[in-house]
Amino acid sequence: MKKLEGFVIKTSQILDNIAGWGIVATMTLVVVNILLRALVNKPIQGVYEVVGFLTAVVIAFGLAWCAIQKAHIAIEFIVEKMHMKLQKVIHTVTGGMIMVLLLFISYRVFLHGFKVIASGEVSATAQIPFYPFIFMVGLGFVLLFLVEFVNLVKGVEQK
């Protein structure tokens, strides 16, 4: 379990770093596009599409590291007042439900990616294929599933 946890943490950090650079790339692209439009009236074609793709990847790649750091919003003030055994049951049940949901989301995202490959769908202006970005979002959800799996196993072993 320690090896899986180490892999999940390291991979989450790497994807989070990629997400950070994606934000920088998005910001740079938007600023350069504004400057080109204002100064020489020549905007970059397809910026709207690229920013949308990058934003999807940034969000998906940042999810797992956010979950590891417990940086998301959690409302536990009611559960914290309950008996420890009941807290363990609640965390186990909700963790299991979250894992099932994340597996389903991951499966559907990857399935959609394969359908997009088969259809040959590309973005309207820049003609960029959609499927690599869809698979990157799927990867983010798979990693989030692994984070929740590790958290669930650690929680069951610990309490």
C-alpha cells in the first residue's frame, strides 16, 4: 500500500505542476492575443478553443493534489460530534460511494474519448483534435479515484 500511496502522491504532484504551467500558458496566450489584437489587429486564431482545452486539463490535473492536501471544502462539523465507530462507518460508506462515482466518471470520459477518435471530431477554428484533452481529463479522474482509494484504505486501517 505504501508503494501505491507514494506513486499516487508523486503523480499527483507532477500533474499539479503541469496544471500550474497550464495556467501560465493560458494567461500568456490570452495576454499575447489581446496585445496582438490591439496593436496590429491580428489576433491568434483559435485562442478561445485552446484556452478551453487548457482550462479543462488544468482543472482535471489539479483535482488529485487538491484532494491529497484536503484543500477542498468539507463539511464535517456534524460527523465530528458522532461516536468514532459511527464516523468510521460514515467515512467508509461515503468513500466507497465517491470511488464508485469516480470510476463511473472515468469510464464514461474515456469512452467518450474513444467515440471522438472514431468520429474524427476537431475544434472549429484551429482544427485541434478533441480526444487528447478528453483523455487527459480522464487521467485526472482516475488519479482522483486512486487518491480516494488510498484514503479509504488508510482510514479503514487507522481507525
